[in-house]
Amino acid sequence: MTARGLIVAAPRSGAGKTTVTLGLLAALKRRGLAVQAAKAGPDYIDPAFHQAATGRKSVNLDSWAMRPSLLDALVVEAASRADMLVIEGVMGLFDGIDAAAGRTGSTADLAARFVLPVLLVIDVSGQSQSAAALVRGFVTHDPEVKIGGVVLNRVGSERHRKFVADAIAASGIPVLGSVPRDEMIALPERHLGLVQAGEHGDLAERLDRLAAIAETHLDLDRILRLAVPPHLAEAKQATALPPPGSRIALAQDAAFTFVYPHVLDGWRRAGAEIVAFSPLADEPPPKDCDSCWLPGGYPELHAGRLAGAHKFRDGLARFAATRPVHGECGGYMVLGEVLEDADGISHPMAGLLGHATSFARRKLHLGYREATLLADSPIGRAGSRLRGHEFHYAALVATCNDEPLVELADGQGQRLGTSGSWRGHVTGTFFHAIAAA
């Protein structure tokens, strides 16, 4: 089975890509299709919604952080087990960083590499015929990127829809849907994006509503005809990161949710077993594991419970006395001495590293990062280079004399200095690893 595919993109963030993508995924699944979703760029939250809509794990595809061979392998795997592959874009279609051609991190890189048509979602609130000029610009901007159709979002009335659709029709690009303005379908947000899929008690009802909207307002038959099989190289299996042991204890609960499926799948293919445990349930890492991974998430929302999870904290300390423990972003915060929540209340954390973090004194840290490891750790050997990103508001408010873990550069190669820390078997950093550089 090789899926046909397309990319849902937009001129900018906030235009409605996720809403349209989820409606399309849910509606196609209702038709009985095996639907596989993917997300362009570094994102933990949207793929969880994709999985809820399709019943299948979504995969991240990042042209800057992933080598072309890894991208190809991930798309081959995704396309081989589905009827339809829908890739949700990131930001605006052509938005990326100043990097080598095809390695900018943009959605357009994926469209060009895999020769997939783009379904362009346009927020037409506040405009009518001017939307046609926008479409023409996107059609002609890059000849390697094909705009296959347009979906109008936040349409105010039938008259409004007709003005816009008639103007776009003159460009020769078909309008394949017109979604009316409806604030009730918006998903709630918080500081790192959408409120996570698992926190919505009514998520099934929301997805049913989005499927019904897609069935009513999108031309699903024409969208299916638009899709084509991705252009694929003969890709071998590729592992993003080597597994940090044969049995890996992985923290997984509402405080620790940010881990990339392609990383875990790569560890499993390499023969590793992943054993989940819940710090919020006061569970220590299992004793029969040989490494422990605390991923990112929202520990700042659960700091009180983590501070009171004595079995977890004591068990983690015993584990770290003899075996590697790594914390990534939120996990790094938990490995420190203190976490200050949004109300300014300080909570004791594991104390296995000497730093303190604050969410009350928050500052946005966002962007691609290339990390050179200064010490051996579960994310690689000293001297190895990784690509990934930072996205957090927590601030480092106290440090001690722990050794730095990584030397960081941004996506353009500008040096940012050292970051993270290590002590004994314990390592941590705000940097999220995506793949080996």
C-alpha cells in the first residue's frame, strides 16, 4: 500500500491549518480510509490531535533538523501503511530559516522534495477579491511548489464567499472548500500552543464536529483526486538518535508528554525496550532499566504534585547513582533544585543538578539549535552533533558549578555559548533533540 498525499499549508500562522487538517483527517477516516498524518517542523502538540483523529501515530518531518535520508525513510514508512497521507504545514508555506536549499525547515521544502500538491488555507476575514492576488503570489513564488487548490476559511456569508471564489477562479486554481466563520470550532490555547489533546474531555465530540464541517464545506472528492503518491527515493531505515540503552525508563504522564515518535520508533527498531512510568503517580523509574529519560512537557503546571512525589524523587536518585538519567526541557527543570511556578511559589525538585528554574520570571526561548555534546550522555557521545530546537518560557534563575552539557549554535550557525549541565550520571538541557546532524 502506497498512500497518495498532499500538504495542508497557509500563508501564515493562525489561518486555520490545524482546524482544516483535523476536519479533513476525521472526515476521510469516516469514509473508511486508512489516513496517515504528519506535521512539518518541530511540534509535539498538533501530532497528538492528528493521532486522535486518525487512530494512528503522526510523524514529524523537519527539513532542517533531519538529514534527507531520514526524511525519506520516515515518509516511505508513513506512505507504506495508509491510503492517504496528509501533512500539516508549519507557519506560512515558505517560512523557514536562511539555510541551504531544501534544508530551511519550511513546508515548501517538503512539497518540493516529495512533489506533493499544496492545499492552501486562506483566512479571508477582512478581505474579498484581494485574496486572489495572494493566491497568484503563492502560485508563482516557487515553480517547484505546486498549489493544487484553495480552502477559504472564516467566510462571513455566501456573498462574501462568491466574491472571493470568483476572483480566485480567474487564476485557474480551484477553490475546494469554504469554511464559515465559527468561533465555536477554535481549540483553546496556552503558552506553548494548543491545550494538549489528552486534556480535552470532549475531544471526540470536537473531532466529530470538525468532520461534519469538512463533509459539509469541503469538496472531499476533489481533494482526494488532487492527492498524488509522494515522490520517494529508495530509502533505507534510518535512526534519528541511538538508543540510550537496551531498556529505557521513560517518564510519561501529563507533566512529561513531549517526546518525538520517530525517536522512540528508532530506538525500538534498534532493539531497545521502552518502559513507561508516571512521576505524577509517584512512580520511580523501574529498577530493571539501564537508562532513564525525562522528556519535556508541563512540569510547571504540576510542580506541587512533583514536589510531593517522594517515591519518584527518591527512586530517581537511587537510579542516578549507578545509571544515566537525562532530562530534556521540562525534564531538565525537574532535575534541578527548585522550580518556581507561575504564582511565584518555589517547589523542591529532584536536586540531581544544581540549577533552579522559574516560570514566574518567564522569557520566550525559541528557535532551531545545533548542539555539540561536551560530555557523554543518553543523547550521544561527547563530540557528536545533534540538531533540534528550543521552545520554552522558563528562565534559568540560579546555577551552581555543574559542568555544561552542550555548546549551542542557532540555525544559521551563530554560536550561542554553552547550555545544560551534567553531574555524575545525570545530564539535562532545555534543548530538544530531533536527530543527529
